[in-house]
Amino acid sequence: MRSGANPLNDARALACSDFLQNQNVTKLMQKLSQATDALLLHLWNESGLHHDAALLAVGGYGRGELFPHSDIDILVLLDDQTNSHDQHVSSNIEKFIARCWDSGLEIGSAVRSLSECLSEAAGDITVRTSVLEARLIGGNRGLFKHFKHNLDEAMDPKAFFQAKLLELQQRHYKYQETPYSLEPNCKESPGGLRDLQIILWVSKAAGLGNSFADLHKKGLITARELKELNRNQKLLQTIRANLHLLAKRRQDVLVFDLQAALAKQFGIQQESTRLASEELMRQYYWAAKAVSQLNTILVQNIEALLFPKEARTTHPIPGLGNEMFIERQGLLDIVDSDLYQKHPEAILQTFLVFAKNPAINGLSATVFRSLYNARQLMDASWRKDPRNRIAFMDLLKLPDGVTTAFRLMNQTSVLGRYLPAFRRIVGQMQHDLFHVYTVDQHILMVLRNVRRFMIIEHTHEFPVCSKLIASFEKSWIIVLAALFHDIAKGRGGDHSELGKRDSRAFAKDHGLSADETELLVWLVAEHLTMSQIAQKQDITDPEVITAFAKRMRDERHLTALYLLTVADIRGTSPKVWNAWKGKLLEDLYRATLRVLGGAKPDPSSELIQNQEEAYRQLRLFGIEDSACNELWQQLDVAFFLRQEAGDIAWLTRHLFNRVHADEAIVRGRLSPAGDGLQIAVYVRDQADLFARICAYFERHHFSIWDARIHTTKHGYALDTFQISGSHLIEEGGSYRDLIQLVEYELAESIQKSAPLPEPSIGRLSRQSKSFPIQARVSLQPDERNQYFALTLSASDRSGLLYAVAKALAKHRVSLHTARINTLGERVEDIMLLDGTNLSKNPKLQIQLETELLEVLAA
């Protein structure tokens, strides 16, 4: 009997069809489990096993939670007296397993004797958990009872609890300790189904019951918490079942390309200001948040039952006014469960006490419960209470514990109730393809990054930022700016302008001085400016620096914005930040600081300084100053202004005696700006040189961060590139190992001058397909028509830069500089083109723009 021609497929199709109509996930799982049981039992008996062994359902199938494409895990249990190598038994087992697969059952099977199972369960927590929920399908009932009895006898509830708690912590760490990723795993992510399953596992192991209702009867959860658990569990299970049906396979991650279809399954309608998928994800995040909180409460309550002596041990919290709080097992607890009802001002005081006591690791179940029950007290009058405003500002200004305190405030919904604007962005998605967190989590990540600059243990990460913030008066204003910089996203307007209003209102309510208010509001309004200037403009241009310095006003504003910008970019996605962007920001900061300090941009002075420092470095290699003259005479002022002294010295060292080289010279070194390589190319100029170089980098899976194109007075190209990434690096190699390979192969590729290959049309990522970016091309001349600024914006894909370079080469348009800016799945590249051909031919401008649009949209 083959897949597609058996009763299970019919039963599964009927159950799934019924589910799609009424979304009753409990009924779906029961029907699928029952149909699978019936088929397995039929095949078991048909294989002649009967009572020779016991057929058990284990894992999720064992507890009756069988989703449309879940694993069907079974255990064939043999008596110790039965010889598993007996020809008759062995043959029948093989026949049974083969018939399962022939029937379309994709099973995960194990064949073990009783003693083998007990031994494996004792040594492997995964096996112990799986068999904990074992259920008899057919076969020897007495053997199954004996098996369950022995498992119960061998169970150590305390050890099992500790092992599962460690497993939970490791899993949460794997998923960045947050349920708020834009593509969460509804089963494994924090706040997912696995968190609920762990509660039931440890409860069963401790003899507390098999369901949340049993825990309610034991007094471990309240009636309200039981209702919340059941409601949120059903939502997560319904999401998972729909994901399986939409993907037609096991699918537990809410990937972008399924979110819209999933929202449709839930009957969610699109609104004018919010996509249906955004509303669905908002519901998911709120459910995951509730599950996380309830999971914490239950874990603590079960732990108190298992370790009663430790649970009774309390310690007073030192400090005047802390009599309302105690420390219990490293957690902050309250002496009166009705504390917040009697004293609502103690709500924020809770987090202040927590942050002031580093030995405390979290909040107790009593605190979590009491905060939830006090949510109706956190209203407008509570927000206006001067005591609360003082407590909030005191917390913000503390030297330690601020980040964790704010995360706990968000987890318990206190932060959103104190700042209604923040509540509006909890679970708010960002479809810009470079943020990987919801808005609220991004804000908390940025706040964390600012705080890390202040912590001694993290000074090695960003020493410049740590040094600057250490001497910055009232650094808490930057923390506050981090809290407000994106707080107005999703309202249908310029979030920087809307955020200014929110931050100004907060400053007025909390008594900030005029200077403090001005800096806070300015930071919120300007929080995108520095990254845009650094990544999209030529920061070696004195005019750019002068204009930026005027916008910064003074050193204090510049320093605050620099610190906020670094923290902000790092808080978007691990893919967005890199050492090269860090260097661009630092270079912009230092150049602007010089101007604000009174130094006027003086190209001639900078040129002399760069040359003198390059001379000094070259002398260390035994190269005399006069030896540089032949090469340097071929280089114009722009070269010495755009290159750093270290780069000038490096290039000169390799080229000073090969100024008129006949062959291409390629040199590489480890990038001074961090991971990656710096590659220099020196060769007689040719129209398609940039395209040829890009073709090589594309073929070897390198990404270009930056390109500086220069043509010498005697017609040689002197180009430098910052590159990163390669399949060889991903396979465990190092950049140092690649230098000689790149030098040889790239030089050979340039020398051959073979016809340029056709650009490969790389695949768009799933994110880009779900949230495509409108391709944009802008070609604008400067005042003298000497150069044209080409701005490109599109979804990223492999081969894109080469395709652009080939289009430029086709029309013999030379590149002067290129700023390659990749923001997650989006590219925003800016290139400065030689205007010689373009300024004379307006039709060429239109034709080039049209072809580039076609390239970007391919």
C-alpha cells in the first residue's frame, strides 16, 4: 500500500479540511493522532507481532499533539527475555517498519529492550523526556506497565527539573533571549510552545499532574493564569498547524513569505496603516510575551515545591525605604502580595531596587503576578504621580542594572503603561529588510548598546566610544534618546519629527532643564543624520565636513550623536554593522571635531600632513623620500586627501619602483579596518577595468565595502577596494591565506582582457521577495558637470554590483569613487562618475538610467 492510497491520508485530509473551516486545533491533533494510531495498530497486527513486543508512541505524538507534518516517533519495546536477534521477531519488526514507510508514514523509530531503554533514559535527558510521555498503541500491555513503573521509580524530579531548566536557558540563548525576532520559531523561540511543554514535563516528573488544569488544582497557578495559558497555547498551536498546512511540510518558523497567507487563514483584514501580516505578528508577540511571563511564574513555583528549604530562605534588601522588598533565592520578592494595590508608587520602585542590587537576578513569581494584577492602577494619574517620575529618572541615571531593569519593565508591560507611546510599538514589525527585531526590541537593544559603552568590562569592544562616554556629562540623556529615537515608528509620518514631540513632552513632564531638553529632542530628530552622511557622502570632501559641522553645532552634540549612531546601527542586525562602517563613523567624527575646534578645512595642510606621515612610515622600510617622487608626481591632490597616510605608504612601498609597469600589479593585505582584505590594483587604465575587477570578486563570493578609483596623470588606474566574505572563509579558511591567491588570480584576469562574462542573476532572499524594494536610480551632475552622482537603491542579490559595473563599461562611463552600502537585504550605493561623456550627451544619461533600472529590477 503506497502513500496516497491509505485510510490515514483520507483521515488526515478530512481532519485538515475541517480544521481550515473552524480552526479547532485540539480536535485536529486528536483526529490525526487517532488516525495514526489506527493505521499503526493495523500494520502492527498485520506484521504478526501482536504481544511479542509493545508499540509505543513517544515525544509529541505520545502526548497526542500531532500536527499535520509533525514527526511520528515510535518505540518498539522488547522484553529483556526476548532475543531481539531472534529471526522471527527481527523479521516481523523489519516487516512492520517497512510497511509503515510503504503506507506513507514517515516515522522516527527505535527498537530497544526494556533494560536498554532504562539505561538510555538515565543517561540522556532527551531520551528521558521522550519516553516520559510514552503511550501504548498496541502489543504487550504488561510490558508497557512494567516499563512505566520502572521509569517512575528511576525518576529524580529535582535532577530532571535542573536539567530541563538548563536546556531552556540554552535554547533561549540560541534564539537571542527574545521572542521578538521578525521570523520567530513558534515552537522553539522564547515564549513558544516548547516553553509550555517544559512546564508539563517537569510537572509530570514531579507528580504534580499532566495538565495546566492539574497545576491550577495544586494551587500553582491562578484561574486567570490558567485561562491565559490555555488561550495562548491554543493560539500558538493554531499558528503552527496552519504553518504546516501552508508550507505542505513541517514548518515552525513564521517566515516572511508565509505571514501574509497565515494572516488570511486567521481572517485578519488589512488596514490603511497596517498590513494584515503585521497584525498577525503583533498577536503572536503578545502571546509569546504572556507565555514567557507565565513560564517564569510556573518554573519558580515548581522549583519552590521541589526545593522547599531554599524557597523559605529570605534576606532583607539593604537601603532606606526598601523594607517592602526581600531577596529570595537570588530573586526580588515583596513582603506583601497586595503591595502594589496599597502602594502603586512601589511599582517603579521595584525596578529601581532591582537595578541597585546586582546580586539579584530577576523577579519572583509573586512580583510578576502582583504586577499583572496591578495593571489597572497604571493609568494617567499614576503616570503623573511625581514619585513615579522621580523613580523613573533615578532608574535611568543609575550606573548599573539599567538595561536588565528596562527589559523586565517591558516584559511585565510596566514600561508600556508608563510610556503609552512605547506600548504602541510593542510587537511592531519593521519591513525595511535590515532590522531583525521588532521596534520595541530594537529600541532596547540600542539602549543596551549605549549602556555597554559605560561598563568597564566592555571597553575593549568600542574603546573610543567608552572613552568618550566616560567624560560625557549627563550621559543618561543619550540613554533617554535611545529610548525615544524610534518610539514614533508605525504612526504614518516622519518618526523623527513625531519622536521629537514625544521626547519634548516627556522632558517637560519630568522636569528636564532647557539644555537637557534641547539635547534630547535634537538627538531624536537627528538620529539618522550621521549614518547617512558617513555612508552616502564623500567624507574626505571639506565642504561635506563643514556643512555637517554646522549642523552639529558643538562638540557635545557631535559626541552624543556619534555614540547614539554607533549604538543604533549595532542594534539593527548583526549583518548590518561591520568594522568598515565603524571606521567611516569614527573618521567623520574626528574630521568634524577638528572643524568644531576651530580648524578650518585646509586641503594643502592635510596634504602635507598625509605626505609627511607616509614618508615617516616608508623610512621604516628603508625607502628614502626621494624614491617616492617619481610615483607621487603622477598623483594629484585628490589622491593624497582621500587616502590615509598608512594607505599612501603601503601603496608607495609596492609601486615606487614600478611606476611604468607593463603588467597589472595587484597587492593585498588584511584590512586595517577589521575583517576582510584591502586590495590595490595598479595597471594601465582601460574602460572596463572596474567591471572586470567586480566580475572577479563576484565569482569568488567577495562583497565590496568600499571602492576608491583613481587615475594617475600618466594614464594608470590606481584603485583600492575593501572586500569581505568568501566561500573559502565560510569553510574555515582565513583572509591571510587568500591574499596571494587574490593577487595572482586578479592580476591574471585583468591581463587576459577576455570578454566580460554575462552577469549572473542571483536569487533574491526570502525577505526581499516578501517585502520587495522599489528599484531607484538617480543621476545628478555637480555644479560644473565634471562629475555625476549616481545613486542606486534596490534589494540586494549576488552579482548586482558587477551588473551595474558592466552597464557603465558598456557606455564607457568611468568611475571616480564608489560607496557600497549594504543594509541587511537592501543596497544603497553611491557612485561618482566621470562626466566627460555624460555631460555632452543627455540621451546617454536617460539611456543609462533606464538600463540600470532594468539591471536593479532583474
